[in-house]
Amino acid sequence: MAEFLLRRVAISMVTLFVITVIVFTGVRMIPGDPARVMAGTDADEAGLAEVRQKYGLNDPIAVQYVRWLGLAVRGDLGESIRTRESVVLTVRRKLPITLQLACFAILIAVGIAIPVGILSAFRRNTLWDYVANGLSLCGLSVPSFWLGIMLILFFSVRLGWLPASGFVPLFEDPLGNLQRMAMPALVLGTALAAVLMRQTRNSMIEVLSADYIRTAYSKGLAARAVIFRHAFRNGLIPVVTILGLQMGALMSGAVVTEQIFVVPGFGRLIVEAVFTRDYPLVQGVVLLTASAYVLINLLVDISYSVLDPRIRVTR
Amino acid sequence: MSTRPAATADAWTLADPVAVATRGGRAWRRLVRRPPAVAGAIVVLVFTVIALGAPWLARTDPLRTDWAKIRKPPTSANPFGTDDLGRDVFARVVWGSRVSMQAGVCAVLLAIAVGVPVGLVAGYYRGSLDQLVMRFTDAWLSFPFLILAIGLVTILGPSLTNATIAIGLGATPTYIRLTRGLVLATNAQEYVQGARAMGAGDTRVMLRHIVPNIFSALLVQATVSIPGAIIAEAILSFLGLGVQPPTPSWGTMLNTAQQFLESAPWMAWWPGLAIFSLTLSFNLAGDGLRDLLDPKDY
């Protein structure tokens, strides 16, 4: 176990290192003076000189990378060109909104996908299974932003039930928050639900054909006991992994969803940063997102190995 | 007329699918048992025809503005209505299929062109080169797809070509990993070892013995990635990072439509429905293809 953990952590560290190199060189590939890129077009000579000095832009590129990495590790990702606020603070302000959205989306997705997937596996090749599969394929194929627009068209424009856009903090106005989060969370949760449902169904089918399930049935156990005590636990392990792997898709989805429903979160931040050519902010957000993703996957892998000891041996 | 045995066999299978136990016959039987896959393939074909025949299908110019026809609901002259500049939505949806198909297919081709050779070499030679490639791939995969595409478009500048490159590069690591895994599995097969024992060189083993055997899995992956690439292009264009106006693209059309949801909802219906039906069909066809090439009892 210790060896597995060490190996897995070492691989993650290497991945993180490569990510920092990619992000660092990515910003250097933007045409023009790097000082101008980092300080913004309206920065004066003093501002440019400050940036040059802080990042040592006259030093060799390797030295510059080490200096930049040193600052990044200490939580200094530079400051936004537009607001002059530190990138880390900006992210810290925006992130909770996106996290709330993501949590709701995951709840919706898990709430739909797991029961439907299990039922589909049990009633394989019945009408229920076909309908569920069809819906899941639709969920995979529907472009989230179009689904969002259609929901606004129906629930806001036609029925007037939900506000089309905007955001109020959860603790200020819980009901208003839920009303405004319902549609974005549904949109974000749909694609996830589709992926999870397929995975649940397939892995349950695999588990249900295992010998120990037949044994459980032949012992005379009721179907309910077989499902919950035997099949459920093993069948859901791959689902947990997929859920972890889907975090990246969830972050991508949040970018689009927040754009449609004007939710002032992390995803909207990055689009605004791109449009205002706020390179330090883009750089910081991309670096943080990728690092978070690596950490999530590390945690998923570790939890996976705890749930299923065979993983530790075979890898 | 020359005799074409393959075509004859197909025609015969069509006439009596059960009688012939040829490979094509088995494939055909498996396919007809899956009407959704056939329907998906047909719709993809229809969209291809629409994309290729756009100049003949859309008789009105998709860029021509008409101030007398601003945001008019569907009529016989403009079956999908008109947009905020009085342009024909039908013509724009038809021309938009070109952008979407082009972006989707080109992005996936780029991913294959880069990913397959790299995965092939990494999986075949193993060792430190493989380790290096895999760590880079892991890092590349750690960027959420859209965030990576946004980052690349920021560096390259927004345009259809750059969006396609960004999507293609975003999909590349998937192909590196898939190819590498397939090569590792194929490399251990006896026929590959046999070929090597008979003195075949590395290039020959890779191109003659490994590639043909991993081709079908790559084909399935390509069919599955094209709808993803189409949606990604639409998203980038929707965000203003892909196709630039006035070029008609489904993503940019939806971006504009969002501003007029109350007064002109039809502007949002058609481009979205087009993306949805095209991606759904690709997915249906891809599922069918997977069943055909890799029959697993799901």
C-alpha cells in the first residue's frame, strides 16, 4: 500500500511539474513583450519595470521559470491586469459560487443516474432500459448551452417561473439562490447524469453476471438484499472513478453554464479574462484548475485502491 | 460492366441476410438489429450532403441582411424565420453545417495525425521515451478540455482555424493513450512476435501488423470524438472564441439568439436542434459501429 501511494503521489508530482512548464511556456508564446503581456497594454514604464524586476524578465528563461514557480508555490500568481486584485484572491471570491453550482449538479446527476442505471441493468433489454438508454444518449448529445437556452425559453420566458439569470448568495437569500441555481445546475447535471447512468448500468450488468451474485441468489436471498448488500457496493466502484474523472468536464461545463445564466463564478471569470486579455488571470486560473484536477484524480485513485485492494497489486 | 464480387455479395446479403455466413453478412445482420444505429448513420450522411450542397440547398445568401425582415417568424419564404439583421435563418443553418462538420472532422483528424504516431512509437519502444510521453500526456489530460481550448485560443487568437487546432490538440492525448494501450496489447500477440521472428523490421511490424489491427478501435474512437469536437466548436463560437461574425456558425447563431429569446425564439430553435441531431446521430452511429467491431454483450 505504501509503495502504491508513493508511486501514485510521485506520478502526480511529475504531472504537476509538467503542467507548470506548459502553463509557463504557454504565456511566453503570446506574441509581444512579456512584460507588456503581464502588465497590460495601459501600464506605464514604471509598471513595466516593476513586472520585469518581479519576474526577472531579463534573466535566462530557466531562471525565470524557477522564480515564477517559487512565487506560484507561495500563492503569488500575480495580479489581474484589469482589477489589480491578486489572482488568488479573485479566484477565492469566485470559486465558492462555482463549487455550489457543481455540488448541485452532482446531486442532481447522482440522484438521477444511479437509480435509473441500476434499474436499467436489472431490466436489461426491456422498454424501460431502451427509454433510459435513449434518454442518456440524448443527454450526452445535447449541447449544454442550447439546453440552457431552451430551459430559459420555457421556464422563464413562457411560464415565468424562474429568473433567467443572475445570482444571490445562498446565505443572503436561500430561496432566491435556489431559484437561480436550479436551471444552471440542471444543465450542468444533465451531461454528467448521462455519463454516470451508462457507467452504472454497464458496471452493474458486469457485477450481476458474477458468480457471487448467483451464489447469493441461490442461497435464497431476496433480490433487494442481493442488490444492496452484494451488487451495489462492487458495481459502484467504477462509478466513483468516473465521477472523479468527470470533474474536468464539470469545470468545462461550468464555463458555459455560467456564461448563459450570468452566474458570476469561476467559469465566467476565465471567459472575461480571455476577452480582456487579462493574461495573468488566465494563467492563474488555468494553472489552478489543472492542479486541482490532478489532486482530485490522485484522491480518486487512492480511494479506489482502498475500496478495491486488487488495484494495489496489479498496478 | 466489370464484375465486383464484393458488391455482388452485399446485394445477395441484402436479399437474404440469414443465408450467407460471410463476414459482411454477419456485420449486416448485426446492424439491421440496431435500427437506431442505421438511422444515426443516415442522418450523418444527410448532414454531410447538406454541408457539401450548401450553395444549392440554401438559395438565399446567408450573409444578406434585409432591414425589412428583421426577426420575422417562419414563413414559406423563410422557413426558419429571420434573424436580428434580417438574414434567412434556414440559409445560415445550412451553411453552418459546413463549419461544424469541417471543424469536427478536421479537429479529430489532427488529433489522430498527432496522437496515433506518438502513441504507436511510445507503446512500441517503451522505455524512457514512453515514460516521457505518458507524463506529458497525463499533464495535458489534466487540463479540462474547454479550459485548455480557451487557453490555446487565447494564445493563438480567436478564429475557426485556431479553434479547430485547439480542439484537435485537446483531443490528442486521448489518441496517444488509446493507441499506446492498443499497441501494448497487440505487441504481445503471437502473430506480431512471429512477424518479428521472421525478420520483419520495426517499421514493417508497426505498419503492416499492428496498425491494421488497432484500426477498428481507432475508428470507433473517431466516431465518438467527432460529436464532441462539433459541440466544442459550437461552444467556442458561442463564447466568441471560434468562428467570427458574420460567418454563419451554429454556435455564434445561438449566441445572438440568446439576446432575443422573448421576441424571436425561433432564432434559438434551429441551430441548436441542428447541433443536437447531428451529435445524437454521430453517437448512435458510433454505438452501432462499436457493437459491430467490438461485440460485447451490453
